[in-house]
Amino acid sequence: MSEKIKTILALLIIIILLPIVLTFFLQSGKIELPNFMDRLIKVPQEKETEEEATEVLTGILAGQISTDFDPEVLKAQAVLVRTGYERDKAAGKETAYSLSLNEMEQMWGSEKLKSNYERCRRAVVQTKGEVLTYQDQYILPCYTRVSAGRTREADSLGGEETPYLKSVLCDSDILSEDYLAVLFYSFDEFRKKMGLSEEVTEEEVEKIQVKTDTAGYVSQVKVGEFVISGDEMRERFELNSPCFFIRRVDDQMRIVTKGLGHGYGMSQYAANIMASSEKNYKEILSFFFPGTVLTKIIE
């Protein structure tokens, strides 16, 4: 009789506790791990949580800027990262690539992983919800590692109006070790990379014509009747910048570049110099993107 009572009691306990246990696991959705390790697992969800968004933005930021820069520069870049992220999501586009912890470790090394990760994450958290807008629309969040002494101006870019992309002075960029680069090419190599016919002579190549914009970036390169843009020239020759100078030196063609990157938007190096002069991230963004508004998105 006692055995029957024990069996009945055990069944009652199971019946009572089962709904509680099932509810716990169904509501959980995932096993909680410390924040630093969350990036290692991805669980499909209908809506991204705040913590997940923070980790994704941290991974994007880590791939876009050196953690050696001032925290104010990291915060300025974090705002640009979030702006691009929200802009792409709103347009239904694929967002920028977010580095995993393993990729961050390969980039920084295991000794610096935690400190560098935390620097990036802190910048994301301290600018929570902040994006740059122009006339209530997300801007095109351009940035470049080092300008050619000035950033480029563009009323439109990629078919989109960008009146906030003004050319601003960044004379401190000349101090960067990435400011200048020099490359040499044989005439044959130069012809092939540029896409010129083998019939084009060395004399014609030597008479190459280069047009620049007001900031010194190349807008057009011409050899005879062959014409390409400065940006296309940069792509074909894998140049550091579309600000370059071409000249014949003995039996070679020499290209000297100034700057690192396309030249639009915020110069990270110049921004770091500004931060060292006690400019905060809001002042930095205002300088490089005049007329824009730092907006807090509704979460």
C-alpha cells in the first residue's frame, strides 16, 4: 500500500513540475553565457535583441578601425557603424561584416583580445542608439584611414545626394606613416594594368594626362584617346588612394600616392589628432559631416 502511495505522489510531483520546466526552456530560447562569449553562438530570432545588436556592431567596429586610436575616435566610428547598419537594415540590404571572436583573436592576438574587444564594445555602448542623419535620413557613413591633406567633396555618390560630404582640411594627415607610397612599373606592366593596347608607345604613355578635383584627388586619367577615372585607376593598380602623381623615371613609370583610402568622409587619422586636442566624438562628426544631426533612434 505504501508503494502505491509513493508512486501516486511521484506522478503528482511530475505533473505539477513539468509545465514549469517546459515554460522555462521555451521562454529562454538559448542558454545564457557571459556577455564576452555571446558572440560565439548565433540563435535565429524574429527580432534582434539589444545585446545581440551590440555584439554585431562591436564586431563591425573591430574590423574598421585601429583600437590604438583615442576612445573619442572609436565612438565617432561606432556612430558611423551604427548609421550604416541601420541604413542597410531599413533598405533590406546585407549589413557590413561583423568579425567573430576567433577572427578578432587572429587579428589582435590572444593577449590583446579582451582589452581591444572591450574598447570597441565600450564605444558602441557609450553611443547607444546614436546615428547621423541629414534631413531625417541616414547619411552615407563614409570614412577613410588617411586623407591626402583634405577630404573629398561630393554632391552625390553612387546615385545618392550627399551634400554633407564636404572637403575639409586635414593637414595633420601628412604626419601619418601611411600618407605617402611610391610604386614603380615597367612600361609593359603599366600598359597591361591600365588596359592599354600593346600598340600604345612608350612616348604616348609618357604623355599621360591627369585631371584632379579641387582637393587634389584624380578625377580623370587620359592616354591618347583612352580615358578612365581616378577611382578606376586606383582599383586597377591597387593604389592606396585616388590622389596620385604619375611620372616617367628612367625606363619606368612612377606613381606616388597621398593618403590611404577613398578620401570621402571622416579621416580616422585626422580625427585622432582632433581627439588629442580634446575634441569629443560629437565635435569630430560635426567637423567631417557638416549639416548632419546626431540622432537617437527609437528602440
